[in-house]
Amino acid sequence: MAGNSFGTLFKLTTFGESHGPAIGGIIDGCPAGLKIDFDFIQSELARRKPGQSHITTQRKEDDEVEFLSGIFEGLTTGTPIAFLIRNEDQKSTDYSHLKEAYRPSHADFTYEQKYGIRDYRGGGRSSARETLARVVAGAVAKLFLKEKNISVEAYVKQVGKIKLDKNFDELDLSKTETNVVRCPDEKVANEMINYIEEIKILGDTVGGVIQCVIKNVPAGLGEPVFDKLNAALAYAMLGINAVKGFETGSGFESVNYKGSELNDEFAPSNSTQGDKKITTKTNNSGGIQGGISNGMPIYFNVAFKPVATIMQKQNSVNSKGEKIILEGKGRHDPCVLPRAVPIVESMAALVIVDFLLLAGSDQL
């Protein structure tokens, strides 16, 4: 199977299925000598794990990571870092009715068409549980970025039609983790939570938008043609389950403005360090111009569709092409966004670390 690896120099390869023995991965290309904070990595997994609140799936998993190689006395050795997270709370019988059925908007039909076989238990390899491995690798990447004073922070900006209408620089992003929906505005967060609760009672699901902000990225990362930094971030985000849209900076709103209104004018920095750093008066470009970082904060939006599994009856067909009625069973998220925040951060961190390594010693 192709498509199990991500990255060029800092590369992650993942393995495992939702209802198999374990999910895991191998990180190759991590520089030697990086101090590994195991508690931090575990805390990142806790942000993604199921059963963390009443608005997420109630599947119970400890999601404890086991490192098998590449770390000695708390430091990376430069060799491949292998790890796994064992699956503990599978209820495969919840999926027995799907052995011959194709769930609407799932990967059941396409997967079977491609491979001629599929693991129908929780979606198998196509399950979002695979993102566990991305969060582990992303946590390692964050530790690397922390040494460079680069931060990656994401939060829930929109759930359904409930939207946080503030720019990230107007928000205290340290408040993101103070509520179960991971929105840094308490009033809007409560509205989102109430709406998700209503949706859950109806047996339905809802989508929304996650915004991610990356600060202190040096100018000069990315290539001007096919390996644009914004294109790499788009590729990373669109590889996350349920993602349907991506935009950087002013994004699709750009069409509502003239060039004279949207252009980011250059100006000397107010820095007192005498470094003659150049900045921009606005940041409609989202920190990337011509596919290359310009030193301003990088920010982008990621749109998630509603979770495809709903607790309502739907029309579908089985593998014989016969009409059937399907109704969701088991434990599922009414809204995936709160648990997707660390996944978005992880994929962004993997991209930035990879581009830093590609840039070489000038940027490290």
C-alpha cells in the first residue's frame, strides 16, 4: 500500500488499523541529541484521545505510547524512532452489520474498489484512529521547534454556523484548553458546546473550522514553484480525515477586496535589537508570499465536514448493489473538531520541521 509516509527529511511512516492490536509509526530523520519530554508527548495524545468529554466519542483508550528505538537516556540518537500505541477498547461487533454494507460518505466502497478487500471494523486503516501516530510524531516535532522558539497553536474557530469573529491576535490562545470544545473565547465556546449537545441528541453530526497559527518561523522557508510552503501545509491538512477545505491568510475572502486594499505593505520592524528586520503592516498573506515564509505569523483555516457516521437511518447499497437501510451503531463523535485540534497542530509541526531541515544550517 502506498501513501503511508509523510515528509522528506523528517519522515513519518505509520501502520495499524482501528481494531487491530496497535497503531504505530517510525520517525526517520530526527536529529540526534533532541531531549524527549515523554510527559509532553503523552499530554498531546490525551488531547486527541476518545472519551475525554461528553461531546466526544465514549470509546475508552489510555493511548499510552511505547517507544521501541531511537531514544537513549532521554535523547534522540539520530536513528529511526519506532513507537506504538496499543488498542484496548475495540467493540468490533458494533460493525458486524457493515461487512457487506457501504456507509454513505465513508471510504467503504472506494477502499474495496481499490484493494478488493477491506477491514470493516471501524474503517480499518482509513479510520481516524491512525492519526494517533501523527500526534506522537507531531509532539516530537514540537519539541524540536520549541528549541527554535517556534510555536504551533490551533483552536476551534467555527462549529456549524457558530463562528468566532475575532482575529487570532485578539485572542488569548492560552485559553484554548480551558473548555472541552477548545475555543479560546468562553462565550462562543459555550454556544458551540450547547449546539453540539443538541446535535448529539438528534443522532446527527456537525462540522466546522479549525484555525492554526505558527509564530516565529524564520523568513525564507519554502520553494517558489512546486514545493511552496503553503502548498505543503495544504497537502498535510487535506490528508487528515474529514478535511474538506484549506485556506491561508485572507483565503477565499480575498476575492472581496481590491489589490490596493489587500496588499501587505512592507515596513521596518520596531525591534530594539538593531537587527534591521523587515515586517509588514498587515498580514493578509498569512506569513507566506510566493510560497516562501516572510517572517510574519503563518495562519490558516482547515474546514472539517460533519462526521459521516450518524445515528439516523440512511439509504445505501450493499456489495451486491442491493438497496439497504443503514443506521449507525457504536460510539462516535457528534463533532470531531475538539479532538482534531492537536492533529492539525501535529501535521503543521511536521511540515515546519521538515522545511527547516531542508533549508539546512542557515535556518537551524
